[in-house]
Amino acid sequence: MSELKNRIDFVYIFDVQDGNPNGDPDAGNLPRVDAETGMGLVTDVCLKRKVRNYVQVAKECTEGYDIFIKERAVLNKSIDAAHEEDSVKNAADKTTAARDIMCKKYYDIRTFGALMTTGKNAGQVRGPIQLTFARSVDPVAAMEHSITRMAVTTDEESKKQGGDNRTMGRKATVPYGLYVCHGFVSANLANQTGFSEEDLALFWDALKNMFDIDRSASRGLMSAQKLIVFKHDSVLGNAPANKLFDRVKIEKKCEGAPRQFGDYEITIDKENLPAGVTVEEFI
């Protein structure tokens, strides 16, 4: 595995059409919206879940690519299992030894970090990759639609309807939203968790392809549209991340409400980049 030697800051742009990108369980699962501005939101937790799902499918939980936080997982069992390893039993510092095993075994731990003090202590890991909430470029219109199922659950319901057998429901969507997420890769933390260049390449693959293995009727059409990577030639970096992010401009081209990616124009100011910083576009 190749050691990561560069700090990286990136901009990830994706969109949704006629879907709910991230429902809020505290609001009847309506799309998340900034109450003050009307901008749509997608949490970092939601995006990390999709990365985990992609890696789980792509790598099939092979050695070094298992997923710690996965569906129906019992986390303490995984932590306790690390303490059963001979290298941990014979270690003077069992917590650190168990932490190292967890980082080697689980891709999401060495990528995003984890708190592993809920069972036998495996310590806390700060992950080298951190994401912000994704925020829509323009306000989104969260809509609710009535839907009908031509069936009922029980005989009692059928009798009440005289055999009509219909069940009414609700579905929430955003007609269209272009979302922007900012991310950070710390080479220093990567070296502490064992996160490698190969792991980073897998992460980029996940961002490009994760929506295609996560299709759902509720999420509509979600698509990765652009990944812009600012790479520094040092571990500590050569420029503030916010100054680099300011070089990415997203402007609406259409009159009225945007309804497709083509209604926007994305430009990157590549002139006079800070010394030691390069920029690359994907997707």
C-alpha cells in the first residue's frame, strides 16, 4: 500500500430529480431543508452511508475492506473480536493494539474514523476524510404527493372498503436540486490509520458510482455530476481550503426554476493557483 503524502480538498457536486435525497425522520421524512433559506440539505452521514454501501458491494468485505457500520451490525461484537486476537492479548497496550487491528480490517474506520469505546476498548479513531453537509445551490421546493396502493393489509380493511381495496399514502420529493458538498483529506491522519493511495482511489470511485448501486423509488434520479480535487504537494497543505473552494463558481443559466444539470454552468478558476496546488476534474 502506498502512503498518502498530500493534503487534498475537494468539491463534490451531485443532483436529484423528482426524488428525496435525504429524508428527515423528525419532519415526516420530508426532504431536509434549511428553514431560513429554503436550501436543500443532505447530511454527511447520508453520503458516508452510500460510500460504505459501494465499498461493501465492490470489495465484498474481503480482507482489509470489511465495513464496520453496516446494516444489522452489532458493533461491540466486532470490537470484542479484535481483543481475541493473539497480537492484542499479548500487547502491553491492548487498546492501541485493538485499534490498529480495527483500522486494518475495516475500510470505513480507517477512512472516516470511529468511536470504539462502547465494548472492550479499542479507542477512538479520527478519520482522514471528513465531509460537510451538502447544500443545494438554489432553494428547493419540497413537495408531497398522494399515492395509491391497489391492495390492503387485512381482511378487515377489505370489508370496510367493500372490496375496493385501496390504501392511500404520501410520497415526498424535490423536483430538482443541485447539491454541493465540500470534503477534506488529511495525509497526517491517513498515516495514523493506514489509509493509503489505493484506499483514496476507491473512495473516488465510490463518489463517482455510488448512486448507481443505491437506486430507490423514493430517491428519484440522483447523479454524480462533478468532482473537483485540489491537491497540495505537502502533508500540511499550501493554501486555505476556503480560498480554493472560492475558485469554483456555479451559476444558473435558465430563467425560472432549474430542472436539470444543464441549467447550470460550472467554472473553475485555474489561473494563478497557489504554489504547490494542482486542480483536477473528474466525472
